[in-house]
Amino acid sequence: MNKSILFLIVLLIGLTSCQHKKQVSFSVKNIPVEQYESFGEVLTAENIYYKKEIVKRYNNLVKGDTVSIAFTGTVNGVCKAKGCWMKVAMGDGKETMVRFKNYGFFVPKDIENDTVIVQGRAFVGEMSVDDQRHYATDAGKSPEEIAAITEPKKTYSLIAESVLIKN
């Protein structure tokens, strides 16, 4: 076989193996830790999922199920009283309510729109009207917005063991 044909075969094999694959997760080993501030326990998850993939994971849960998971997203809201919870965007317009394991740590109160990586126990549930109103008060919502909450709602929740906030 001449060198030109061999080169062409190797090139074709290389190109077909480099086809674009949808990335749904990345390894914890690929996190540039110096770019993040850490809260809670050390992040130990093997894979960290992106927004669309975490929605799929939550959609596979029914009330009462829990799963250990880690994912990255953008903070939509945070408790203005003491940083004791945050809401993280997951994709498809959904978000998860993140609270912290045994109230062992809190996050800064000014992290809206920041990128985070959270690890913990994910579950679906239902939030009562009273709880929704409590969280709306914590978030600084207006009395009119709080009064408009009249129905329980299905929730995606996570009890975080660790949180990384991108600097």
C-alpha cells in the first residue's frame, strides 16, 4: 500500500471518529477548581450534568424517589435573609429548589445569575401554598405576588451536600 492511500485511510478513520456528539456531562476532574468558591462538603461526583440532561433525570423520578446527582446551572434566585436556599435553572424553563444538607452551610445572598455546580440528593415533591409564600417572602417578592400564590405546585428539589460557585 502506498503512503498516500494509507494516509487517506487514517484520515478518514480519524474524521469519522470525531463526529460531533451531544455532550450531556463532564467529569469532576475537568473542573478548574481555582475558578470556583466551594461551600459544604468536597465535590465527589464522577459526572456533572448539564441543564437539559438534569431535566430528563428529574422527569424519570416520581414522588418519593431520590437520586444522588451533580449538575451545573445558573442561579435564578437566592434567599435574601441568609442564603439558606437557592433556585437553579435546569433547562426547558424549569428550576430546582436547592436547600443545604442539615443547614450545615449557606451561600452568599448576591449570586443571582452566577454559574454553580451542585451535588446532592434530587427528588420531586409538592410545595404547599404556605411554603411557596414563605420562600416568596424570603426572595423579597411583593405582597401582590405573594397573595397570587393559591395552589400547591410540583417541585424539583435538591438537598445539596456541596456547592461550587464560579468566581
